[in-house]
Amino acid sequence: MKKLLRLFIWLLIAGLVLIGAGIGGAAWWGWQRPVPMPTPVVDYIIDTGSTPRQIAQAMQAAGIDIEPHAFVWLARLSGRDKLLKAGAYEARAGDTPWLLLERMANGDMTQARLTFPEGWTFAQMRAALDADPQVRHDTRGMDDAAIARKLGLDETSLEGLFYPDTYVFAPGASDLDILRRAAQAGRQTLDRLWAQRDRSLPLETPYQALILASIVEKETGHGSDRARIAGVFINRLRIGMPLQTDPTVIYGMGDRYQGRLRKKDLEQDTPWNTYTRPGLPPTPIANPGKAALMAATHPERHDFLYFVSRGDGTSEFSKNLSAHNQAVGKYILKRN
């Protein structure tokens, strides 16, 4: 009787072992089997704080045919359940549940990028963010004041506060996060260059330097002319001469500007019309790059008070009105 009992127990144990091995083998086969997907590449987003089950559900919602219960057990048994990172991921044809799990545990996220060129206005930045399908559009419906509050900015105008650069982000990132990074980069660059500025400048605040840099940015794209043009504006500020710069007039016109400035436009007063108002305008007129900021904080020292475009991207500089009028006749009037 005892022998029969022992035999029964051994058979039971052997059976359980075989069943366990079968389940384990089936599970391992399932973990190493490519996951069915509707397309060769599927993008999906994992929100912060997601559990393994919620992650599996997010993958299912994106079209990845993964079994949530099996994924949860795979994550727990492997110890990866505490390592899974939020972000944007890419599932590719041939990926197994194990490979997907490893990718999320390692934080191997996909990345997107968006470039804000030098000289863009904040309106152009917003349009680019709104048009990018990989950005989460949290600012839609917000006015500039609401965005400033969300970003913790004290300025009443958002113009000029964002550093022009290429920003890399995980698809699905908020436009507020991208703007926050650009604002931080802009502040850090401005503060650093302001601390190193020419101390003789007639500028009292970093914001005034930012305004001047934005004008320089819009006046020229020719590198060697930036510091000289900044010097012209500094010379004018020192003697109380109006800046008389067309880009500020254009900015003040807004949608009324149709590609051509007329005499009546120069006479139409706005807060940004530097023909009708002395000194710097109240806000920047665009996002200046590092080179323009450098020119505004380290302008060239000279006696020039005027400049005019030569039509090839460079400028002709003059020390008096007579010489300037001659340059206008040579480079502007003869073109018309």
C-alpha cells in the first residue's frame, strides 16, 4: 500500500513538473513569438505612472496584438515591471513581447525634432507647433497671456523669449514642454551674454539687449555686418536719434503688411514704429539667435550712423546723411 502511495506521489509530482514545463515552454514560446501588428511600424505612447497592464492596453489600442495578462506576468517574473519608462516608443515588425519589454525597460524611445529658425516670430513658432503631428497640442485655444502663465514667465509679451534651435523630443510631448525648453535656453543665453557685455552700452537691462538683438536679426543675415549694424543703432541711441529701422515698422503693421513698405506706412504711428517714436520699441520683434545677441551686447565701435542694403545680403555704411543719400541712390534707386 505504501509503495502504491509513493508511486502515486511520484507520478503526481512528475505530472506537475511536466505540466509546469509545458506551461513554461508555451509561455516562453509566446514571449519569443513575433507580435502581430497592422503595419511594419507602430508608434505608441506610455504615460507617466502607467502600470504593466495599462502599458499592454496602450499597445493594444495602437494596434499591437499583445495579451495583457501574459505581458503583466512577463514583466513581473522578469523584474522589469519596476523599470518600465514613460515615453514614446516604436514597435517594429518581428518584435516579440520580450523585445518590447526590454525596449521599454531600457528607455529606448523614438525621437522627433522641430527647428525654430533665427528670426522667427512667436506666431510662426506656434504655427509650426500646431502643424506638427508628433506634438501634443496643449496650447490650442490659449492666448499668449495664458501660455506665459503656464510657462511661469513674467513678461507681458512672449516675442523674442525663445531660443531658435532644433529641439529633439519624444513624439507626443506637449508643446508647452518644448516652449519651456526654448524659453530656458533663451534666458540662459541672454543672461550669459549680458553678464559679459560691453559695459559702456546705453542699455539698462537684458531685455533691452534682447530687443536690440531682435532688430539686428531682422536687419541682416550677413554675419560680418551684425556687430556693425548693432553699432549704428547704439550710436543713434547715444545721441537720441530715431532708430528708423523698417523691420520694426513691419512688425507693428501686423497683417496689414503685404510685402511692401510705403511712405505712409513709415508715418503711421504704432508702438513699434521707430520712425515716429524714439528709442527702442517696447518688445522684441522676433527670436534672435546667438550671433545677433552677441552683436547687441558687443557691438562694433565706429562713427557710422546709417546703412543701406547693397542687394547682395551685405550693407553699405555711412557716417553722414549726404554719404547715405549717395549710397541709397547707388544701391536702391538704381534698382527701381
